[in-house]
Amino acid sequence: MKEFIFFFSISIIAFSSCASTLIEHRRVVNERNCFSWVFSDYDLWRNQMEKKFKKKSELEITVNRKLAWFDSNFGKEKYEQFKRDLDCSTFDYEVDSILVKGYVIKPKQAKKDLPVLVYNRGGNGNYGRVVFGSMMQNLFPIANEGFIIIGSQYRGTLTQSDTLDEFGGKDIEDVAALFDFIPSIKGADFNRVGMYGASRGGMQTHLVAKQVNNLKAIATIAGSTDLTKGLTYRPAMEKVYKKRIPNYQTNKQIELDKRSVLKWVDKLSSDIPILLLHGTNDKRVSVKHSKDFANALAKHNVPHKLILYANDNHGLVKNKAAANKEIVRWFKQHL
């Protein structure tokens, strides 16, 4: 959907420097309020989108179609509710002497400490980065149900650095570092932490889970579980692997297996239940990834739940609200 891709090209890096301190940690710097710049007011945001749509097309019918899409996905009432009920900020933090960008979202009114969800985005580089629109669709609805959400953009994203994320390599440390910040978030319950990810973020989730000790539950959306087999479904992904995975040309199988949870499913903890969500018409990450993984989890007695959405795509566009509800239900049950 062209307008979907175009909309999400608006980057969080452009937020103003309006302070919004949600994390009191020495490694966290440059915190900025998400609800600033053009996102400080709904009409301002919509007007900005209209201007951008008009730059792309002089046809009024095309602009109106894109605005109709925007209105159906990002209504003013929903925006005002989230702005009223949620705090949100972006921030910078250092890992391996590299500046990485992150974000944190939390309900404003909470009578007790809240469980925390670490979210792992999909994509690679700037493609798939978490921007305001994706927060509105994917993260705000879940945070609004009583969760604090923290996530990383991964190294090399939204920066001028030549550093690349390694698609499950050293960028895993960018996510693991977030666990150090959780105790510094006021109102966060460090004893109730879950993690979930979408697409490539599903792979990240399982890799990070190997390094942390206080994880209680996991969820993945269209996650890749076997990168080698995945190349038979989508050969074009090898371009990404060649560019981002170190030593790929000389150690292809070793590097792919490192990133494929199906290759070490026997090492997974039976104490961490796993929710799998996948659309049956996913053209990016085949539904076979989740089906095969669910079979392996059953074989090794790892508690799990597999939910397939008939004829839905990689982003679960037809079932977004239902998928969000499943995620909320899963983590409320296990955290």
C-alpha cells in the first residue's frame, strides 16, 4: 500500500527537543516528547500529511484517497485519547561506543507499578523504524491497556553513522541494554517483564531472551524462525544478509543458524510461554515459520499458543485490533 509506506517516512528524529524525562539513567540522554513538532496537535499533523500527499500527486482524487486512508487509521479522537492518557519519549543511549536511539511509552495514571514490555521492531536500517504513526497503530493501544513499553531502533538507524545493524548480531546488545534502564523508569515493575517483536523483531526477541534472566513471557508477530528455509520462501532476503551479517560469505550456514530459533529450540526455557501470531497470506515471512516453530515447541514441551489469521498479510492489516487484543491478553495472563 503506497500511502502506508509514504506515511511512515515521517521520522521520529525530527521531534523537537521538548524535554520529557521518563527514564532517570545516566546512559539515557536527549529525551524528547513524542507529542511534539507536527505531532503536538492533530490538525497540524494532518495538515502536514496533506501537504506531503499533494507534493506526491497533483490529482485531487489521489490526495483525497490518501487522506481518507489517513483518517480511517489515525482519527482525531484516538489521537486525543492517547495524548491525554500516555507519556511517550524518544531518547539516545550508548552501546559499544555507538549512539543508539530508543523510545519509551507509559500510561500517565497508574495506581500501582506496571508490567514492562520490550518491543523489537522489524525491518533493517531505516526501513521499518518505529515512527509516530507506527506507535499509534501498534504500540499506543497496548500501552494504554496498562503496560510500559520500551524499544530500540537498533544501531545505525536514524543516525549519520556508517554503522549497520547486523540483523541479529551485535545489535542484540542494543536491546539487551534496555533491560538496564527498566528499573530507572518510575512505576515500572522489573519483576514483570515480557518481550515481543514483529517480523525480524521476532528473531531479535528469541536472541535477546538467551541473554536476560527476568523474562516472563514472549510474543512474536510474523516472526522468522529458520533463516535458511526462509530463503527458499523469499530468496531476495539474501541481499539483506549479505549486506548486514558479518562473515556471511564465508560462514553462511553458521551465521544463519545462530539467528534461527528452530535450530536451538531444545535450549528454550519451559518457564517462558510463547505466543505466535501470523497471517496465512504473508508474502514476506511465510506462515510456515510459525507453524514449524509451534510443532517444535510442542515436541519440546514449551508452553505456547499459535494463532493464524486467515488470508491476512505480513502486517496483519485485516486483524490489527484483534492481534493487539491477543497480545494484551497474553501478557496480562503471564505477567
